[in-house]
Amino acid sequence: MAAVLSLALPGAGHYFKGYRLMGWLLLLVGVPVVVVFAFAFTMFFGWFLVPTYWGAVAADAYIRKDLRPGFLPAQPA
């Protein structure tokens, strides 16, 4: 679920999993920085940074431990 949220909006998956500050930083700082760097590069190649950043954020949200209280994956009986 966190990776899907991060694919929709960078940082949303981190926020969902309990990493509130990290989620806001990825959205409010990371996205503008990546867009500025994409504009700084010439000949279209800078725009390859945008999907790379977005995919890395989604992968990180998927891998991180869930910090929400009381939320644990179902245990086999």
C-alpha cells in the first residue's frame, strides 16, 4: 500500500507508514529539488531523474518498517 501511495504522490507512502517528517520532506523538498535539477540538465536527459526519484521513493516506502501503532501484519495461525 505504501509503495502505491508513493507512486501517486512522493512521500505519501512514508507518511502512511508513520514516517511523518520524512514524508513531508520528500514531498516539499525532494520534488522541487529533482524538478530544478531536471531543468538544469540539457537535451532532455535531466528528465530521467524524475521517474528515477519517484521509483526510489516508492521502493524506500515499501521496504521501511511500519511505525503505525497497533498495525502488524497478520501472523500465521
